[in-house]
Amino acid sequence: VPERADPELTRQLEQAAADNTPVEAVFVLRPPPGLAAPAPTSTETLTRKLVDRVSASTGRSAQDVHVFRNLGRFVVSADPGFIRELLAQPEVDSALANRRPGDEYLGGS
Amino acid sequence: MTRFVDQELATAGTASVMVVLSDEARAVPDTATAAESLEPYFSASESSQLAAVALAADLPVETMRYYPNLGVAYGSVDRDGYAALRSDPAVEEVVGAPQLSLIRPVQRRSVRASATRTWGIDSLGIPELWAEGLTGAGVVVAHLDTGVDADHDTLAGAVSSFAEFDPLGRILPGAGPRDSDDHGTHTAATIAGREAGGKVVGVAPSASLASALVIEGGDAVARVLGGLDWSIDQGSRVLSMSLGFRGWWQDFLPIVRILRSRGILPIIAAGNEGPGTSRSPGNYAEALSIGAHDDSGAIAAFSSSQRFVRRRDALVPDVAAPGVNVVSAKPGGGFQTMSGTSMATPHVAGLAALLAEADPSATVTRLERAILASCTPVGGPVERVRKGIVNGPAALAALRSRARVSSPRAAIPSQPSPATRERSRQRAGAR
């Protein structure tokens, strides 16, 4: 797994590899120079292009894809091989696990 | 992590732990069987997070929850259970666990709202801004929380849009406003609660709320991203977010920068774990981080504060606002008090809405600087807040002072929009 995956996603990918269970990952698209994120329309177009490209190269499809058009990000639920291939795409800046161990995303501080 | 388990056992008698199964236990096809063999070691403590969640939802109390994809079990143990788990060959490691769900405010109780206004509103000097006709009209505040009871008397007409998000950050079709807890209704009414029965709990009682249910049940990164993404489309000028990861977690830093570049001031709670602690994204220099003070002006003992090694905004939180014994709306009707930086955050978000109404062209940076400039420093031997305690009239004066300086430029038709100026500023690397 490229270094652009966060350690938790790497761990989940390794864990899921044995039985090919789906993994959920949030992907960050590489922003254009000087900008925090690609434009909303670019985010949608690029996500579709990446998912199609990886589907074609792996012969598999994602279970779910959802685009955060204003944030330059998208989330994918797919088997580990699909996620790894997405991570290898040059347009991807980084990725992190959607589900965190122990549900560590906490509210109400 | 075991140090935290030991501390929790010493103080509470039980501790929340995560149990990582050994490689051997995880190698078997049905890892749940191995996990089930550990169940007797866990306690069915009514004070455990699992029990709290189950009791709140009127479900049977689990003693343990197993995450098969992770090979990790979660639950509450006493000393004997902890020792047994650590010596079990199916267990690789036992570590302290972050709390499972919403961090409760440090105190809450139902009350009858006796005063016409809350102490927090008076403490901020908000009535002076109301007297000038500023009530937040036309300003949308994004509210990411446990949802909202939009039928509460004080919130009638306040929620202009609502969305509930699934763990992949998708909007649940047809989901109407609801509160999965009571936290969101409380914070929503502090921002934009209307007058009801002669009482006002909202700082900006004409502001509109874009309320997103993103926590409690199925907590996931994408769920919060979904709410943030959606809030941009709602035309929000201010974000009020009383949630965060314990410690430093940098993955939301670009998101906060995006919000600012889209003209949204991110106002985020610092945390309730006291001095030497903080939460992300509230501890980013790019967030307006909020601590809590009481009605005497003292920083609350629980209010997080932490110094970072960085050039700007090294001390978190930036400001403190009313966050102790705050009266606000309770789902289903009535009122309750809560204490926490979660309660202080919507006070500042409400004030930001009033300022945004006062100067609709004000950039994120100008709104933020006005709030920072309004603060009265807090003395004391321990540094607890960077700028001090927020004051509404002083913030308005600071905003107007800066507006007067910049108004001739604003009249030039080719002047970049606030969003463009904000993007240029961020490209230059300034805050």
C-alpha cells in the first residue's frame, strides 16, 4: 500500500485481504497548485473517471461511492484490491479509513 | 494505554478497553467464536458506554461488542476481568479505549427557565446588539451535531434545512428533523432559539440553522464530511461544531481550510478534558476554538487548553464563552442546563451570526478578528485561553472599526468577492 494511506487504512486493508471483505476509505484528491481542493465539478468528474479506470483495470466494481463535491474528497466501499488500486492512482493525494477503531470520532466535547 | 486503564480502574472500578485478538485467534475462519469466549471477562456495568447507548435506545445491554473486521472486542472490565483478559492466549493486547459515543456534557439537569434571558446571553452583552436591530436575520449557521428537535417552541421556524447522514456520508432520503440525543437541540437553541413564552435562550434569534445529524450511532469520518460538504451548499456563513477527536488528528485540517475558503467561519469546541488537553479539529490554528467559562468569568476546570509548537495561535482555545450551567432547549419541550465547551461554542456561533448580519460582506477573517479583538484577557497562574473572554458589543465595535477603514475599497466594483479575497489570503499562507 502506498504511503499515502493512513496507518489505520493500511491495517484494515491487510486485515480484509484474507477474506476479501469490503473496506471503506475516504480519498483525498490532489488539489490544483495553490488551492485547497479541486473545484466541485472537477471533483465529481475526476472521481467518476478514477472509479471507472480502476473498475476497468481490476475487473471489479465498488460497492458504494459517494462524492463530497465541495471538499475534494470521495468515499468508497470496495474490496481491498479495488481500494489499493485507487490508492495507486496519481490523482489521489491520500486516503484514510472511514471507520475508526473504537468509534473514536466523538462528539459533544 | 494501560496507564489509562489502571487510572480508570482505580477511580471508577471499571474501565473501557479494546481487546485485540491474537494472530492465532484471528486466523480461525469464525473469529467471533474466539471473541465470544472472552465475553465472561467483561462487566455489564450500567455506567459503561455500551450500556449507556443501549439504555438510551431501550435495547438490551451488551457486555461486549466485537468488530470482526478489526479482530477487536470492546467493552467494560473490572480488575479481575482485566487481569483475565491479559493472560488469555486468545488475546494479543488489552488497551484503554476511547469512549464509544457522544461525550456527555459534564453536567445536565432539567430546569424551568425562570429568567427572560440566559446568563450567557447577558454575559456576552448580546441585548446591546439586539437593541441595534441585529438578530441574525438572513444568516445561515451550519450546525453539525446529534440533530435537532425542530418542533421545540424555541426552535419553531429556526431550522431552514436538515439532513441526516449515513456512515458513508450520504443523506438519508426523507429523514425529517430529529435529535438522536439531546445535545443537538441544546446547542441549536443556544445559537438561534426564538423567544417563546417570554424567554429567549438563543443568541441570534432570527438566524437560520442548517442542521446536520452526523453523530450518535454509526460514527464515521465520512458522516461528518457529508455534513460539512452539505453545509457549504446551504449558504452557511458560520459553522458551529461541538465534536472532535481527542488529541491531535491532522486529517481535518485541509477541510477546515476549505470551509474558510468558502466563506464559512469554523467555530469548534476545544474539549472537556481540562488543562493540557484538546481535540481536533478544534485545536487547529485555522479554527476559532472555544473554551468555557462560568458566570463569574472563571475558566471552567473541565475546559480543555493546550499549547502547541507553532508560530500562530500556539495556545488553544482562542477564546472562552459561557459554558457552565447553560439553560437551553430540551427535546420534546422544556429546558435543561448543560455544561461543556459544547455549550460555549454555539454562543460564539450566535454572536458570529449577529456580526455577519451587521456586515454581510465581512470575510471569515474579519469576523474572526472582530471576535478575537473583543476579548478580555483572563489572568491566573496557568494559561487557559489565548485571547480571553468574548464580548459582543466590543466585537461589533471592532467589526465596524475595520469596516470603516475598508469601506472605500469595498465600493470599487472590481473588488474581489469575500470568497476570492479569502482564497488569495490562504494562498499567501496567512491566517
